[in-house]
Amino acid sequence: MNYISNIYSEKISKLKGKKELLQDRLDRLTNQINRFNIDVKSLEKAQAFIQLVAKETQEQIRFAIEDVVNLALDSVFPDEYIFNVNFEIKRGKTEAALNFTKGGIEIDPMEASGG
């Protein structure tokens, strides 16, 4: 009986050791997940800030481009065309859509260029 008791005691000790190792690993992974969650929140805040700055920058660029082009258009075609720049996000990137307006009708310069 003592022999069987020793075998079970050894198995129990080994299992306790495995349990402790697994618990340590679980604790480390839980801490790592918590750190990652904090990092994700920080990155989301940084991304929101960058998007805000990008939007403000795009608006300033849009105004500057439209102002110069509209002045040039007005000197060649008085009160006929209005140039517009619209920033759009496509395929994960910001693109500038350029068009003219004449008499309330929007004209795509690439389609209206005649080749």
C-alpha cells in the first residue's frame, strides 16, 4: 500500500508542478494581453489625432489650391467655371477628386478633356 501511495504522491506532485507552470504562463499571458489592450487604446487615440490633423491640413490645402485655380480660371473664363477639390478615402488612401462646376453642373476634367 505504501508503494501505491508513493506513486500517487509523485503523480500529484508532478501535476501540481505542471499546474503551477501553467498558472505562471497564464498570468504572464494575461499581463501581456492587458499591456496590448493599453497599447491598442493609445494607438487608437493617436490615429484619431492624426486623422484630425490630416483633415485640417487637407482643408487648408483644398482652400489654397481652389483659390489659385479659381483666380486663374476667372482671368481666362470670367464667371464661367468654379474649380473644386474633394478629398476622398479610397482603398485605404486619401485621393483628391478634381472637378469644375459650370452653371451648377459638375464636370470631370478627365472625361471632358477630349483626349
